[in-house]
Amino acid sequence: MCCRVAQGSAKGKAKKKVKAKGQAPDVAPRLNLAPTQNALVAVHDSGDTQLEAMRWGLIPPWAKDKSIGAKLANARAETIDEKPSFRKPFQRRRCLLPVDGYYEWESRPSGKQPVYYSMHDGDLFCLAGLWETWTAPGQVVEPELPGLGLGQPEAETLHTFTVITTTPNRLAKRVHDRMPVIVHPDDYDQWLSPESQAPDLKLLLLPFDAEPMREHYVTPLMNNPRFEAPECVQPVAPWFWL
């Protein structure tokens, strides 16, 4: 699972990282970004890489309501080309999630302590994802004056994404049996390109090298997704008493 990330850097830094064109949308930076919240996501559009605002938690086009998105925050790399929710976006709608780091929780006898994973050089890195567009069934609008008939349906449209997970590298496996797929910068274009083929894409879904990565414990206050402060990513001592 990967259900919490830090996307706290300015959007200009994310734009530079993925070499995006055009204007980046205004999305609030978050050090404690959770599913159902909006994030900056890189996609392929009209031959270029663009940054878009998308809601975390993929909602398939056939879904009757958006509640399913909370259950589809992650997609397993091993079955991504088989599952109905992910098969089509894997073919044509892949994305990158630029982050400062991601979180996992280490189980202890009396509770769990969050662990923050980032790069030694402090640079952004990108997680592999898929995206979809979902349109809700229209809601009938009452006419302003009686006798004018029914109003026009109004439909909510959401752009949503999921983060792909794979088996852990030697650093991540100490805490969890999964980790998000981290895409090497040299592979960004291949991952986003609509021309890329499934066999080649599957090769990009392997565990990232542990050498450039680091980990440290962080405050349990960030267990609450409403907690948003610099303390989310600052190192703390492990709970040896647990």
C-alpha cells in the first residue's frame, strides 16, 4: 500500500522535474497528501508533458458513484493489465506523481509509527500511476418558474488517478511488503507516451534501487490526514518503548 505522500514543493519544481509545458494548475502543496485529495499529476497531452490537477483514488468510467475511488488508491503492478479498473488506463492513460517522499507505517507491539521515505539528495521523484475521467449521472435541475418543464441535467466530472505498487526493495521491505513504483527520470517519456507497449512498460514496474533512498521515523501526528505541518517530514526518534 501507498496511501500517503508528501507533495510539498512549489509547482515550479515539479514542472521542471518532469519537463512539463504550459501553465501548472493551482493545487495546494501538501506534506500529508491522502486519497480523495487533489494532487499535481504529469500526463501526456498533445505531444507534450503537462501538469494537471487530479483527485487521488481512481474512479472507473463505469462506476455509479465516486465512493469506489477511496478503494482504488493503489494498483498492483503484477495484475495491472488484467483488472477491469486498470486495464484500459494502463494502455493509454498513464501518469506520474511528483513527490518529495512517501510514508509507510511500521508495526510495533503497541501501535504503528510512520516512516518517511525520500531521496538522499532531497530531490523530487516520480511515482507511476494511471488516470481516468469519470462523469457522474446527471442531476435534474428544477426550473426557476413553474410550467417551464424540467431543467437540464448537470453532471460532475472528475479526473482521478491511482498509484502503482510493486514488491519492495531492500530498504522498504523492512517495514512493508509493497512499495510504490518509482520511475527513473530516464524513463519518464516512455512511461507517459501513448505509443509505449505493455511488455516494455511492465519492465518499468520493478522495485527502485535502494541506494539513492533514505528513511526516517516521523511524528505520529501525521497519522491524521488533516494534520498538515512541516513536522510531517521532520525526523523523530523511534518509539523504543513500544
